[in-house]
Amino acid sequence: MYSVGAHKNYLSLSLIVMISFFLFFFLFQIKNPTIPTYFTNRALCHLKLKKWSQAVSDCRRAIELDTNLVKAHFFLGQALLEQESYDEALTSLKRGMNESNFT
């Protein structure tokens, strides 16, 4: 049976999560553009907001700073899949797997 209270709690939680992402996204300015983790963290926010091209841009910047960053390759692969750039996505995901030593 459908519970109105549970639905309200879900909406409240969803709203809190979305507000958190927006605050992080808009208020988070990268003060030190030489730290790749800042770019991958912001890329994750872009992914959650379905802003694929911004996620791609941040992932590529993180990879420029650290070519071995597994998270950047994985997030880049996800964003490229959403943009239907399948060959490039597969390359990025494979690179992430290789960097993680996952076989």
C-alpha cells in the first residue's frame, strides 16, 4: 500500500540531496587548479546533474594532471557513454580498469 508519509520523506531527502549538489556545484570554485581530485569531485556533481559535457571537461582536466587517476577515467567513460561516444567511452573505461589493476 502507498504511504503518503514515506513519499514525503523521500521527497524531502531528494530535495536535500539536490540542494547539496547545487550548493557544491555553484559554490565550489577550484582554488588550486593543480589538484586533480578537485576536478573529479566536481565531475561527479556534473554527472549527477546530467551535465555530460562539463563532466567530460573536468575529467579530461584531471587526467591531464594525473594520467593514472582511475576515478577520472571511470567518470569520463560514464559521461561519454551518455553522449553516445561509445568508442571513446570504452577506451576510457578500459584505461581505468588497467590503472586499477583490475583484471
